[in-house]
Amino acid sequence: MSGTMRITGGVDATGAPLEVTIVEGHVVDAAAGSAVTAADSVDAAGLTVLPGLIDAQVNGAVGHDLTAEPESLWEVATGLARFGVTAFVPTVITSSPAARSRALEVLAAGPPDGWCGAVPLGLHFEGPMIAAARKGAHPHQWLVPPSLEVIEGWSREAGVLMVTLAPELPGALDVIRALVAGGVVVSIGHTEASTAQVEAAVAAGARMMTHLGNAMPPLLAREPGPVGHALGGDVLTAGVIADGHHLDPLMLRTAWRTLSRDGRFLAVTDTTAALGVPDGAGRLGDQEVVISAGTVTLADGTLAGSAASLPQCLRVIREATGASLAEAVATCTTVPAGLLGEADRGHLRPGARGDLTLVDADLTVVATVVGGRLVYEKES
């Protein structure tokens, strides 16, 4: 199907009737869409039509790990469409410089002919400038101190959209400033930082926190630390892995009540190659992992990303918080679009990209549309 389409008969996340017309890959108003023919129409009766879902932290999917196999980027992107994702941030964890270079080369080369799927927005380098004590599932041998030499050539224009680092490490603030100057979103994570060190990172330009509450110190009464700064501050958008395993429901509810009020609750999956594959052995970068009952762990039990989809996370958020569907959906549409500077994503107003996710009452993905093209349709 071309980049021209009309979606009729569905409702939006509030339950209001919705018709969307897409011409040449972008949403148009009803008058401009009058030339769309019946052949281009999709009947969404009984379905909810959402702005295309954006996953801002994806380590892999459908059996492919993006750190170990950067060349699988486009297979991962195709697989994500099955789960309603129309755009995503491919994540490369702490690894060799060669792995990061390969990932940038694959992204720059673009997709193969005939490809369709979720659009990679730019790479997330999660590490290698992180705290050894909070490395989690990241391999120790590839950790390095922050330096301008490490990030030479890293910019949004070059394909680096986001970097996670530990701001307490010597040299980190200079690195943050340089990355921000290059258009990169800097995220605080895998860190031992004090409250003051987080504040210094924010002053230098950091705007995000990677997987809130995981790989960082706990919130304490007189040392709130990274968690307290995110919850009590007004700057950091917090990535939240709402897979039912990374955060207790009460912690999830606490984060919701403080962060969702001003659009700083960002639902991410941190999903891995385990998404869409059976339980058993798997990989995360250089390391073997165990996939079991919705969790992904190293041999010692350390959580190593997730096996969750964004619709699954939305269900968890709604159950834990009582959020409306529209409120929950915003955490993986308008919130990431705003954080990442993607003004034409995350909404369905005229001028937006023609990216849509169609779901049933249980949030099962029925169809995914990217740029006005039907890239996934559930078998009936």
C-alpha cells in the first residue's frame, strides 16, 4: 500500500470517533484528503486508532541483538512493527568501539530495497562511560572513563541520538556539554551519583534518566540521589520500564503521580532479542542471558533488559496507576516525541507523519501504519 490512506470507523484513545487521512505519508485535514479513493481506505470499526508508538530504548527484538549484530537493525525494525512500534531508538550497550562504529555504519547505509517497518530515529549508546558499581548487565571489560576522545564524532547528525553516562565520573560534565552541543540527548544512568552530582549534570544539559530506579542508588531521606532528583525536580524525563518486573507496582504508581503531571514519564521497554521468541537461552551483547516467564537475566539473576512490548507496558501502567488510555499512551507518543525533538510524531494532527497503531480493547495490535503504509496486519 502507498503512502496514501484513509482510516475510518475507529475511535481515538478517549473513545471519540476518529477518521484519519494520510496523503504522501502525512496526515491531512478532511478537505485535503478528498482525493483518497475507497481502495485506499481501512475500516477500523471496533478498534482504537493511536498515534504510532515510539520506543525510546530497544536493545533488540525477534531474536536479534543490536549490540552483537548491528547489521540486524532492519530485521529488528521490521519485527517491532508487530508490536505497534512505528519509530524507535536502537540501543547499543557497553561494548567495543568497533561495535558502535558498525552500528553507525548500518544506520547511515539505510534500509535495503523494499524494506518496511518501524523507523530508527538514531542510536542510543548506553555506556561505556558508566559506573562499574552500577554496571548491571553491562560487561566490565568495555567500561571507559568519560573523555572527549571517546565521543569524538558523536553527534545527532552522525546518527547518535542519545547517550547514557554516569555524571559523577571525572570528565563527565565536559562530555555532557560537548554531546548536548552536538544535538545529543544526554541521559543519566548506571550511576552512583549524589543529588548534587545529578544537579550538576542537569546544569550541563542532561535531560533524561535511564530506567528510573534501576542501576542507581535508592532514594534516601537526606540523599535523594538520582531517583529523588527525577521525582522531585522539574527537568529530567525519566525512562520507566513498566514490564511488571523492573519496578514494584507501588514504585510505578509513585513515579506516575509525580512525573506524569508535566509529561516527564517516558514508558520504555528496554526490550532485547527476547521480544517475540520462546523462553530459553539468549544474548545481550557479549553475554549469554536466560529468558524465562517474561524476564531476561544473566546467569547470576541480574536483570538484563526485558522481553516486553510497549502495549504490554501500557497494560501494566494502567493496572498499576488507574491511568486512562489516553494518559498512558502519551508516555510512548507525545512524551518521547517531545524529548527527542520529533515534532511531527506522537500525534495525529494535520502535518504529522502518517504513523498509526491500531489496537483492540485489550491493546492487542491489529495493524501498524508507518508513513501511510500498512507495515503490519494481524492475521484474522
